[in-house]
Amino acid sequence: MPLGSPNYAPKGSKKWIQILVNKKPELFNTKIGEAAKFSKNRIIWVSPLASDKFQEYWDNGFLNVLKITKLKVPLHEFWPPGGAHWDALGRGSSDEIFLVEAKSHIPELVSSCAAKDEESIQKIDESFLKTKQFFGAPIEVDWKKRFYQYANRLAYLYWMDELNEIPTYLINVYFVNDKAQNGPKDISEWKGALTLLYSYFGLKKNNKLQEHILDIFLDVNELPSCCS
């Protein structure tokens, strides 16, 4: 499929993660390997693939595409339907799972929980409480507000790696120099915003899963441009 195909997203983090996974996977894998301190690791990306019309996956769909069939704690017991929509998904050479969230401008960090169903909200609160306790985060902070999406991804990491014992990495990709989205021009702008986010969550740095939360900063000038 030509790079200029109209099937590529027209702008933003969705566009850049599609290009990164399909056109520069070796660059992506290198960045992750450096951040995770892998001596050698091969990652096979299963979404968003051009051959799959850049499909994104969530709920049982993301488990199916990653070929995860055996779970000690089923997803429906931990989270209500309509959970995390993953920007990219990959599996490592040693069966590690890579869950990717991508951002190209700072306002994308801000979100609130949109759930209305009382049972869904209760399940989210219960899972957030368990996740907070695991990470040693302040219990009183309401994770359904301000940075809900980041909290949701932390909960999924806890569910996958700790509760189901599936080695999992949460990869946060922060694109630099996305001029169309008025994104940060350098890494320091991202780090300034992320300092506030980290302070809000108050995670303990000595938690064993902290090393499985990786921040990747990538300049879009290192990627091919999309024509549409």
C-alpha cells in the first residue's frame, strides 16, 4: 500500500503511530529496546497494520489479536465493556506484550471517565482501588477525572502483568514537532507536562512494574510524511 494512501489517518498521533508501525518498525523497536534495556528483543506489531486497514482493538478484540487465550482473571471481571482502545499492539520474541498509547499534543493527556452505568462505574472504582494499592498511589485521588485515560492504562497493565502474570509493557509514545497539531517542539515541553501528570498519580518509584512503563519520545521528522 503506498504511503500516500487515503487510508492513513490525516493527522495527529493516529497518523504518526500508523506510519511508525508500518514504515519504521525497526526504529520503534530500537527506541523501546533502549528504554527497556533489552539486549535483544524482536517485536512483532499486530496493530495498526496497513494490511488490516489500520484496525485498532479493544476488549476481547485486543486479546484475540494478541492470541491471549488463558487468563486467571477474565477481563469482564476487571473492567466493563468499552475499555481501553489501544493505538498499537505488539508481541515480543519472549512473549512479552506491548500495549501502546500515542500522543502528539499536550491536551491529549487530559480526559475524564464517560461511563454512566452505575455497575460500570462501581467496577472501575474497584479496579482503580486495587491498582492504586498495588502502585502505592494515594487512595483519595479520583482517577476518573483529569487524566483518566492514563489511569485506565495503568489499570490494564496491573491486570495483565500482575493479576494474569503475562509480562506486559505499557509504552507511552510522545511525538515531537507535530506542527499540524501545534504539538511540543522539543522533549522538554513534554517532560514539563508529564511532571504534572506523574505528580497527580504519585506512584511509588520502587514498584516492580515501574520498569514496565516506558516513555518514548520520537520526532516526527524522523518519519516519512503522509501525503493525505
